[in-house]
Amino acid sequence: MPRGAQQKGLPILYGQFSAGFVPRAPLPLPPYTGSMFRGAFGTALMQAVCVTRSYDCPPCLLKERCLYPYVFETPPPSGSRVMRKYTSAPHPFVFDPPAGGRVAPVDEPLVLGITLFGKALGYLSHFIFALELLGKRGLGARRVRCELSYVDAWLDGRQWSLYRLEDRMPRSAVAFETPAWLPPRPEAQSEATPLTRRMTIELLSPLRVVYDSRLTDELPFHVLVRSLLRRIGHLSYFHCGGDPSEMAFREWIETASSVETVDHELRWYDWERYSSRQQTTMRMGGLMGRITFQGNLAPFYPLLKLGEIVHAGKGTSFGLGRFRVVSSA
């Protein structure tokens, strides 16, 4: 869709980037590196942008204009029509962390995938500065120092250089912003929605979906659809200027309820992270594996392809809920 064109539904504006960190000593990696990067990035961003040096957001006079609370503690605005029961909105970024459970050798880049949404794209240089600081502070239990070697942008399958260690002037993200739209209701087959009655989805990182007030260890299609609609709706409303009131959510869910699961190889992957803020260990397990659905799937193709970008379920800023459509027929 051309920029500036009007279209009903939910807009999502995003940009995809990759950052390469070069360890200066062997770096033991945890089984899942998302927590390591997410925790280190949060600390680095706070140190990078906190002008009062109090590092305490709730009583700060500047919190309404500060990047850190916008990224990590985004409060639903007063008068918000959605998420009234929540204390914070979804984070405007997701990580795609590198594989863990090994020792990263010296001078071999660790590549962290980063997707920014909506207004966060305007703060790309702040993100890069925080990533530099993250590397200087060190990663892992041993605080191994890493250098931010590069940051690249990805657009239409092509890679573009934004930042290099020898040229520390990051380029603007504007040229690499990609607009996407979720239609207000499930649509019939079109060029963007190929005819398909069978589809396999691979869960690439633990998927934590709450249904009926509990984490589910099964994944009926309508549960996945509910999770994606909720996430895309909240991201669009809080970060991309969308209006969820235009969405026929009930129609999406009713249509999804007719889709059946015909095969699956799902398993529960358990991992833990330590929250320094809450001073406790938190279990963050979720579903991984493959699942095959059959039914009227063509209308859901745009939703699932957008879901590949935004992830699904809880803990997406850690890289959780990443999936891809691996086959359709």
C-alpha cells in the first residue's frame, strides 16, 4: 500500500535490524540468550538516557518525556479504550537472540536481531548507543566485554549498513520503515492471501499463550489467532496510531474456530531467568515444535505473516513467541 493511503484495519509500522557483537574473550552462553540480551539492554538503555542519574522512574519529573519508560514501562494513556486493567503497554520492540548453550569464541560476531515498531523507529540512534554501552558493560555471568561491530537494516530481503565500529554515525531508520496492515475482518482469497487448506507452523522460540486465565500447553488455531489479534491490536493502538474499534474481532475468532489441528510435534521447553528488579527467579517456559492446521486458512495468511514479525504470546521482548509458516498447501 502506498505511503499516506487510507485503509481500514490495524496499521503496523516496523523496521528490522541486526546487531553484531564481537566478544573479546570466550563467552559462555546460557541455553536461551534472550534473557541475557534483554536484561543487559534494559540496564544499558536506562544508563544511556537517564538525565537525573537517579535511575528511578516512578517519581521522576521527566518520565513522561523519557525514552526508557516509553520502551519498558509504557503506561496506557489516561482515557485509553484498551488495556485499562494493565499497568504498561506492550514494548515497541522484539529481539531475535542468537542460539545459546555453547561458548561463543573470541572475535566471532554474535548476531542479535531487533525489530522496532512505530514511534520507536525514531529512536534508532538511542537504541544503537545503548547497544554500544551494553557491549562495554559486558555480557553473561562473567561480564565478557563485547564490541558492537555493526548494525544493519533489512528491507525486502536486502541488507543495508547503518553503523560500523569505524564509522559511529548511525544512519536514519526512515528509509527502512515498512508499513503493514491487518484487515478488519478475515478476507477471501486474493493475491496476498493464497488459497490454502493446510498449513504447518514452526515455533522457533518458546510460545507462552494465556487462555482461560492459564498458560496453555496446547495450541488450537483459535487460541493462536486470539493471541495474535490481541498483540497486533495493542501494538497498533499504542505505537502505530491504530484504532482497534474498526476490527471485527469476533468474526476473526469465529472463523478460526472452524480450523482443525491435524498433526503436531509440540513440546514444553522450560527455562528460567533471574529478575534483578523483583529479586526472584522466574520460570519462562513455553511451547516449541511444529503444528499443522487444516481448514479455511486463506483469510488468516496476512495475520500469520504479520505474526512472524511481531511474535505471539507473552515475553516477546525476550524473543519469545517467534514462529514461521514453513509450509502450506
